[in-house]
Amino acid sequence: MKTRTNEKGFTLVELAIVMAIIGLLIGGILKGQELMENARVASTVTQVKAIEAAMTTFRDTFNAIPGDMARADVRLPACNANCLSGGANVGDGTVGIPLAAGREQGVTTGTALPGGDGDETTLFWVHMLVADLLGGLTDVAIQDGSFIGWGDTHPAAKIGGGFVVGHSGGLNTTQLTGLPGRPAGAPDNIPVGTVLVLKSAVAGDFDNTAGVQAVSPLRAAQIDRRIDDGQAASGTVQSYGDATSCYFDINADGSQYVYAETVKAKDCGMMLQIQG
């Protein structure tokens, strides 16, 4: 019988080195992914602030609210009839439908332009685009009033989904109720004024369906902390979504509602006040 002396395998030390290298690679990939997500959060916050600044500049320049401007077709460059709000409440200082139902309707994107008061929520972006105050959009709403989409008529958010706009609270300072997915006992007052809603689908109202919202609770918490108080149910930035997994009552006494940051699913949408 011949003895084989030239066959070699990996020693335990070599295997340990290989496993360590693999672990470092995996760790580096995961760390890189987290850095990318954090960068998207920062970019999304920058977007919100840019929209707020653009709206303020528009008001100062034209003495009107974008989307709510009367005779925009002759006041803004490159505009046509699709720049006009056909609603009875044009020029009332609000974007969208100035009623108590504004939570449901005022942040719902319009369809055909020109249209009614509800379509001011699309014209908001059109007016700031043609006034050269906001990028990341195209003029498709002017060319084809029947089309809506992220990155065309409405800005896509860096974190995912995109932004629609509306007026919360009607023509008064009464806080509205009705954000979907509030945990039992949570305060049900939402910010009053012009608000952005970060949502996953451009069309339709926002709801509390789990797993199909714009962001995970962790990312919602990061955005909230960068802009507001980090509390999901108070302040100028609030969240909505699944009542059991977007955020919860940490002390079980109604004193503090915190984001369920360990939940990985996209269970949170967000409402962000940009002007009171």
C-alpha cells in the first residue's frame, strides 16, 4: 500500500483566517448599506427644507401660495391653462381643499389639469418648477395634465416614495384628527397649516396598511429627530401607519410614543409641517 504524502488540506489557522476575512467583508457590506441609508435620510431632510425654503421664496416674490395663485398662466413663465386652478377657492391662501375634510382630500393628488381646488396640490409643484425654485421635476403636468408620477409632477423622496402637499386644518387653526394607524390612546392632533406627506404611492389618500408605507420606523425616527422632537405623535413632524408596528406607547400611560425602530418593514408614512 502506498502512502500519500503530497496531499494537503487547510489548517485550522488558515480556515480561521478565511472566516475572519469573510466576516470582515460581510461587516463592511452591512456597514456600507447603513451608511447609504443614513445618507438617504440626510438627503430627504435636505429635500424637506429645500421645499420649505422654495415655498417661502415664492410667497415673498409673488405674494401668493404656489398652487393657489390666481392667473398663474400670465404671471409665471412657460405656463398655459394647465397652470390654472379652476377651483372656487383659488387665492384663499391654502393649498388644496380648505375644508375639515382636508386631511382626506387636501393631500390627495389631483388628476386632470386644470381642475378644482384639490388639484392645487399638483399645481403647488408646477408653480415652483416654472418659477425656477425647485428641481427634480419635469413639465409633464403642463404638457399632459392627466399624468402624475414621482419625479415628474411630484418630487421623489431620496429615502423612497415621494412627497404630496396639502393644507391641514381648513381655514382656521383647529387641529384635525384622523391620521390613520394611531395606537389606542395616542393624541390625535396633527399639524395645522401647509404639510408635506411622505407616502409610497403618488395617487390616492394615505392609509395604515402595513409593509407598504414609505419608510421603516427606524428611518421615520431618524427624520423626525433631525427636524422635530423625535416623537411620533406630537410636534410638526408626525407619523402614521400600522397601529402596532410604526410606533407605540413605551410607558403604557400615554406620556410618550416612540418609534418601533427594530421593525424592518416599511410601516410608517409621515406628515411634516412646512408652514403654519
